[in-house]
Amino acid sequence: MEERYDIAIIGTGPAGLSAALNAKIRNKKFILFGSNNLSTKLEKAHKINNYLGFYGKSGAEIGEEFKKHIEAMEISITEDKINNIYAMGDYYALLGTNTNYEATSIILATGVNFGKPFEGEEQYLGRGVGYCATCDAPLYKNKVVTIVAYNKHEEAEANFIATIASKVYYVPMYKEEVEVDPSIEIVRDTPVQIVGEQFVTKLILKERELETDGIFILRDSISPGQLVPGLAIEENHVAVDRKMTTNLPGCFAAGDIVGTPYQYIKAAGEGNIAALSAVAYVDEMKKKNA
């Protein structure tokens, strides 16, 4: 049986880190998913003047303080991308690129880095469209696969797929030089629409069309509605109440993902609230199942 955590926190920006601190303080068994670099948005912030106690600091400087804090609290980050989360009744199943996880409650703190879905993307999700090339690779043995990648580190996934598929198209959405296996065809173009019948048959780009059996869209993060089926979305943000509770029992959200203003101090406060709400939920579930 897989190890079940009390709380799974997805995101290592201010909201996710704040949630992790409070889960630690409340002695909960939790796992924090994200990057050891924490947040790209925070990393690139030039100067921040509205975070109490950090006047005139850059995002990178504040990020270093965040790192010191979580290290002092002995909080580790699991660098595994979570591709799907499913409500299983009294727990959640989290499907990662490297392995799968279980948690009684979840806190979504992924920010708003996800792009707008392509036309046809949601329609063909699970029918040729996927977000984890490594997970679904066996389905495309000797088939044609197209990878739309938003980050250079996804080149490793493309190289892996090339060992299985008969043909791989790689559509980089970043400007850095692409370094992939010579068998992979690099397509510098912009995706417009995904089309098909029962399953995907084609990716239409601005300049050309690619006939393909599967399309992997590798964004830095996945939109919450696609990440967690059944999650209520309002105006492109996760709908929550003042306790950061979503419409799904045991699912909480915090930070930019729940709406404006997109400010670090607001996100940190919401992460605190989400953690306290998740702790209360976990305690209630334990009493109920005792």
C-alpha cells in the first residue's frame, strides 16, 4: 500500500511554502511538491516594497530568506511534477511524473503560470492529449508523437519518447537553443488547434500542420480545472471561501491561483489559512474513522 500523507501541497511559491510551515508546526505528515528554486515569478521580481519586513528587497533576496526558513524547519521539497489529482472519496490520488502519491487533503498553490488551453486541448484530453510524456510513453510505441514544450528541461522527455515512438516532432515555446536527439524534428511554429475524430489526428500550427497520434503539452504548470477534475472555477481562478476551501471536500487552494491581487504577502497569508483548514479537515477525518 502506498504511503498516505495527511496533506499534499502543490507549489513552492509563498503560498505553498507558508502552508508547509504551518503543516510542519501542526505536526502533520505532509509532502511539498515544487522546485528547489522555489518560484520563477519570485526569482525574477526586481524589487518588492509591499512585503512587511522586506522593504526594498529583490525577489531573489526574499527567496533566499524563504529557503533559509524552510531549511531551518527541516522541510524538504519533492521535485516531481504532479500531472493529475483525483478525488477517491476519503483521500486524493496524485499522479506524478516519477511516481504516484496519496493524501487525505491537498492544497493547490501552483500560481497562474499555466497557459490558456489550445483549441481542442480539453476536448481531446485523454484521447491523444496528455501532460506527462514519460507516464504515457508506452501507449505510443511505433507511433507519431508531437511534444509542445515550454521549458528547456523538457528536452529530456522528448529524447525518451524518441526511443519509443516512430517519429517525434518537438515544438519549443522557449527561445533557448534546442538540444535534442538528431532523430527529432524541431518545429519552430505556434500551435493553434488540436483536431481529430475519436482521437487526435492533427496539430494545426500557424505555418503548417502535423499529422500525429499523440500530443504532449509540457507546461510549467497545469490549469487547476485540468489538474483536478470537478474543481469549481470562477473567472479563470479556483473558487474558494475565506477558509480557502474549494467545492471538493479536503481540497484547499491559496495564492495567485485563487485570484487577484497577485501579491506575495497575500499569497503567504492564504497559504497559512489553507494549511490550518487542511489540518482541521484531517483531524476531523481521523476522528470520523477512529
